[in-house]
Amino acid sequence: MQKRTLGQQGLTTSAIGYGAMGINLAYGPSDEQEGVQTIQRAFDLGVTFFDTAQVYGWGENEKVVGRAVKDFRDEVQIATKFGFTKEWGHDSRPENIRSVIDDSLRYLGTDHVELFYQHRVDKNVPIEDVAGTVKELIEAGKVKYFGMSEAGPETIRRAHAVQPVTALQTEYSLFERDVEALFPTLNELGIGFVPYAPLGRGFLTGTAKPAEEYDETDFRRTDARWQPGNFEKNVEAIRQLTALAESKGGTVAQLALAWLLTRGEHIVPIPGTRNAKRIAENAGAADLTLSAEDLARIDEILPTGGYGARYGSASLPDWE
């Protein structure tokens, strides 16, 4: 597995990481032991960057990640996040940030995390206070690098002036392109980028089913991309992408991840899965080379992204 560098502060990770959210949140019933085994399989295949968050089960997901990596903790990079409340509001007050990191370290069974993200911008707390608090945690050795998620150019600049931002995390895939508007800012400031949901929340694996066939607890039952009208168009796009991938000896998921790796040298996607076989498939994407002709064909199939806006909104995210 190739290595990549996020930001300019020294964080080096595998070119493809692993997003652990789905083990405990949003994708229906799960088996935590299977999650542990999947993470360990990812490490065996060269994946060293593992992403979790407070809100993914309120400690339960972090415990799974901690259990999984305990025997090779010094060889991996862990990212976790603060800033949500249990009511899905925001809380980035300095005292809460300090409380979250202490809880997260306890759940993870470690004395530090490599990357600590503000999960969502909290408009009630000046971003300078947030960045300053994380800077204190870095100085205390509890955190190595500062990250942000779903933040806009002005907010990123203000935070970066207090504590350099190592990485921005936002949804990005063949289905979701809006974040490309932020790339000039990231490039100017030397900030890495971590795409979450890089496989279109599972659609780009070629296994999508109609919305009503998912478990009641699976958010894809209401996701706009799975709704009638959008669903059929997205399935047709996947059919064409699959044909292209197979012509190169790969799968559509590998094609989607390989495409992301062409978008910049400091991009590290974090696909999630509970399936060890899928882990091997995802890791293999790092070895799939796309030509200029391949990229042009992808643009023909999905020139502006998938059908159906994320979170059901037809407007751009509220990035400031």
C-alpha cells in the first residue's frame, strides 16, 4: 500500500484508510466482533488510517477501533471527532472538547490520537476558540494534528491562523462533487483532504437495492439517491462504470476509489465496510491506474455527480 501525506505538519497515512462508522451507526444491525476482524484485516492489507468519532455510538465505535488495533497501535493513525450532541446539535465549547478527548482516549485505550476533527462547525463558538483548544491538546500530547469536517473557506482560514489544519473531511465521490469548490483553499493552505462516503454510501459498490429492501434502521431507506427516479438513473450509471472497471480488470468500487486518488496527491479516502472481502477489494484500488481516456469516460457517464442530492437537499452545503 502506498503512503500519502495529509497537510504540511507531518501526518503520513496509507493511501486508502478505513471509516468505522458503519460498524455502529446508520447501516442497520451489525456484529462488533466482525468489525474488529475487518479492521484487523485492513491492517494486514496495508491500511493504517482508521477513522471513528464520538457520535458513532457514543464511545462504542471507539471501543471497537481500540480493541481492533491494540496489538499494532504504534503502527497506525487514529482519527476521531468532537462537536455533536446526543440530540444532533452542536457543542464545540472548549470544556466539551477537553471532555470528549479524555473520553475518546479512554475508549480507544490509547494516550493520544493522531487526528482530532471538529465534526461540524458550531456557529455558537468562535472557531478561534476551537482551534486554540485543540492547539492546547496538541501541546499536551493528547492530539497530534487538527482536522475539520464540512467547513467552508472562511472558517478554515480563521482556524488555520490559530492552529494549522492538517486535513478537511467532507463527503466526496463520483456521486458527490460539491466539495471541489473548496480545493483551491485547501491547496493554497497546504491542507490534506479525506473524502468520507467515497463509495456513495454503498451505491458505488454495485450492490444497491431499492430503498424499501433495506432494514428499518438503515438510512438508505430515505436517501434521495435510492428513491424512485433517481435510483434507476444511478443504477444505469453504475452499469456503465462497471463495464469500464471490468475492462481494466477491476471492480466498480475500485474504479471509484482510484478516481478519487487521481484528484490530488493529498487525498486519502476512507471507505467503510463490515466485510473482510470488501476490505481486500478496497485496498486493491490503490493499484488500479486510470488513464486520461478512462477519466474522460467517467466524466461522460457522471459529468456532475449522481442523481439525488445528499441529505435530500438540492442546495450546496452551508459552507462559510
